[in-house]
Amino acid sequence: MDFSDNGDTVSLTVNVTNTGDVAGKDVVEVYFTPPYTNGGIEKASVNLVQFAKTAQLEPGASETVSFTIDKEDFASYDSGCIKTADGGYVLEAGEYALSIRADSHTVLDSVTFTVESDVDYSANGRPSDSAVPTNQFQDYSAGNVTYLSRADGFANYAEATAAPAEEAYAMDADTLARITKKSVAYYDPTRYDDPNDEMPVTGADNGLSLADFTGKAYDDPQWEELLDQLTFDEMFNLVNLGGFQTVAMKSVGKVQTMDSDGGTGLNDWYIGVYGTSFPTAVLICQTWNTDLTYRTGEALGAEFADCEIWGWYGPGMNTHRNAFCGRNFEYYSEDGVLGGYMASAMVNGGTSNGIYAYIKHFVLNDQETNRCSFLLTYSDEQAIREIYMKPFEICVKENRDMGGAAAGYPMAVMTSFNFIGDVYCGSNPDLLNDVLRGEWGFQGMVLTDWDGSYGYQLTDDVVRGGSDLMLGFLQHESNQLTDRDSATLVKALRQAAKNIFFTTVNSGAYTRSTAGTGLSPMVKTFIAIDAGILAAVAVVEAIVIVRWRRKSKTTT
């Protein structure tokens, strides 16, 4: 119906009419086509940028759907440093087409607008960024691969799609060396110590309790006083005993919290608690309905909260990279934007009930076969950012803009088993510290996938690399910390503890729980039922005994 260019945003309204003879809903899909320079920054010709589902429309009824879209969403990531020094997002000058489509091929209506000159976000970042995005993975993520390019009409198509040469199946010496030094057999923690680090205070008696930190800002200086109270052994147990829980800590009065699996709902096989099985993510995503998805998240979160299980190992939200990933049913979409907004609705619905969702598996988890066996996944950084990390970025930023944990919307992240190039995701500081926490402004805790060791999951390496919690029970040699006198290690443990504390103290474990009693409403209900049954049994037994005695006397 109308369109306006507002400078940093564009706005449009769309009129949707039901021309059929039955009631129904439809989705308005908004796509953009950016300008492309031959040999320049790679771009897809059609890109989903926003969408909205209508209400239920009776035959002949109409609805006006409105959108305001940030222009930063039309920018492309320049991983090849064509227009940037170290990589970054660029909104290139030229004509942009904005279209409403029935699908990515069928145009219903369109409009164009012009960006007069390049907008280079590599200097100050996009408005949504907390830090300036720069190349983080380019040095090790791409591998010895020819990537398809749009240049000269996809002139390298034959080369890019050709079967790999025989030698391509053998790991090169440099890659082998990088992996080996981070494996259990060859890992030397002292190699990663910083001699300039000062040993933090431990075991102080500052009289602070974690419960006093609900709602306190992440950067409040009083956190340091609280963390001073921790001992090395407490931090050691906290980060290692992360299997379906975060442990209690006496020194700061931290209560134990429970976490549970279940991509489609409460499915705690570990303690035998089960809830509603909601539709799978891929089916939910096919509705394109964020409102309904939010309500589904609310319902799921309510069941977790009723059981006082505050951590949810879900949702799965990787991008469908191919048709054969064993977890495609658990992930939303092959499109990062669609998956991102749908996952965000699900997560924010759940967190509104005080639970913290471990969005997973971060990142590039697209294979189940041999997923624990040093699975090296290669991709161009532009594709990593624009496609595979996009759902996570949208989800984190939407949660952050709602106020995050301190506003009652706590969030967590579960990493994946695979490697980006030759760096394990669970101990990748470029991924976890620079991108997740730095660029996106994430404030929460990061958990590994199941701690089976597998030769590369080392607690020492994991906490130094940006993760906070091992999803296991301290049963492996790789969980031991031999570099106890390392100030670098103790600082990493302390940071991990803070991230765990910040997430849990702003969750329902503290804002809604009866944690002081140690009993959840569900447990109290079961106890009451059991007590009632026992009382009834006692009454029946009493009646039986009285009758037996009477009968005995009569017989005598």
C-alpha cells in the first residue's frame, strides 16, 4: 500500500485480502535483492528479510500488515576484505529491490530504493552490534576448498563442484599439528598461561550471598567481591559437574538448579520427568507464525517451571545445510532469517516463565554421523555469518534487547561437538568471546555438548576458550585441572562461575522458586499424595487389625 525510506530504516504496509471462500491465514514474505558488482562481495539475488502471519481472515476480509526494517539487514559481510581492511559488514551503494513474494521465486509486488553511497559498518559496527564485527574464522575455517562464486556468471562452477582429488582426503600436517596439541594426550596447559595475569583472590569472607544479585547488572563491580569468596575446589566442581544441573555452592549460598533435555518439550530421562511433546521445530517453522510459536514456548516453559527445572537443553536451531543431517527435524529451517525469528519467539516465550534456554548447537552442527570424532567443518566466513550463525545472532540480540537475564529473560548456549576448521567449537574464543559475547552482547553461560571427552573435550581448554560448564559428571581424566597455580586458569574459572551465577540468579530458581525449602511444587504435590495414600493405608490397616482382634476374642 505504501513505502517510505526513513534513512536508517525502510517502512512498508501490505494489504492482504482473502479472495477464497473459506477462512484462513497467510504469510507476508518480504525479500530484498541487493546490487551486485561482478567480482565484488558475494550476494544472493533473493534474500528473505522479514515476514508476518495474518490473523484468521474470513472470506472477503482484509488485513493491513506493517513492517519497519533496519537497513543494516540489507548489508553483506565482506570476509574477503574487498572493501574493508579486516572484514566487516557493508551496505553497498546502488538500487535495492524490496518485494512481497508468495515464495522466493514468485513476486506479487515490489518497490525499489537507492542507497546513494556505501555504508561501511566495519569502522563502528552496525547499530545492533555491541562490538565491531571483523574476520574471526577466515584464517582456519575455509580449508583447501574452492567456493562457488557469482563472478562472471558462476564461471568457476565446474571447479567448485568437481569431486575432490584423492589427496584432499588426507589431513595436512599443519592441521594435524593444531589438533594434536589440543588433544587429551598432548595438551599442555602451561603453554596457554599469560605471565602477566595476577592470581585472583579466593576463599574471602565478604559475607555476600548470590541471592542478593538478582537483577544486578552484569558489570556491577560488586560481582568481584562475591567471586572472591569462591575457592578453587568450588569452581572446579561447578564447571565440571554440569550434567543436567548447576551445583550448589556453600560459600555464596548458591542453590542447585536442574536442567533438562527435550527439544520438543520436557523430556528428562535422567530423573524420569516428562511433559507435553510439542511439534518438532521444523513443523513449527512451517507455520511462519511467531505469535503461535511464542505461545508454544510459554506452554513449554510453564511445564519446566512447574517442575522447577529451570534449564532447557533447547531449542535446536542450526540451519539445514543439507537434507541428510540427522537433526534436521530438531532445527527450524534452511533459511537463517526464518529460523532465527521463529527460534527467538520460542525462546522468549519460554524465558518469560523464568527458564533459561540453551540455544544449540553452536555452531555449524549439521552432521550426526561421527559427530564426536574430530569432525572438522569448513565454510567461508561470510556464509558462516550470513547463514549458519544468523539464527543464533537474531535470537541473542532479540533476547538482549528485551533486557536479557537481568530483566528476567535469562539465556544460555550449548556448543556443538564439531570443529570450525580445526578449532573445537566448545573451546573457540573467536566464536564464544569475540562473536557471541563481544559482537552480539550475550550475557549468560555457555555449556558444552555431552562431555564424553572424545579426545578433545578438556575442561582446562574449554574454560580458557570461553565455555563455562561441562555437560557431564567429572568422570574423565580430561576433567582434571593440573595447572592449579596458573593465574590464567583461575581467572578463567572465575569468569565461568560469574556467567553461571548471572544466568541462574536471574532465572526462576531465584525469582519464582521455593528453593529455600529444597522442594518444588511438583515434589510437594507428590509428597502430599503419598502422605494421603499412607494415611489411607494406615486407616485400612487399623480397621483390619481391630476386626481381627474382635474376631479372635469371639473365637476364644
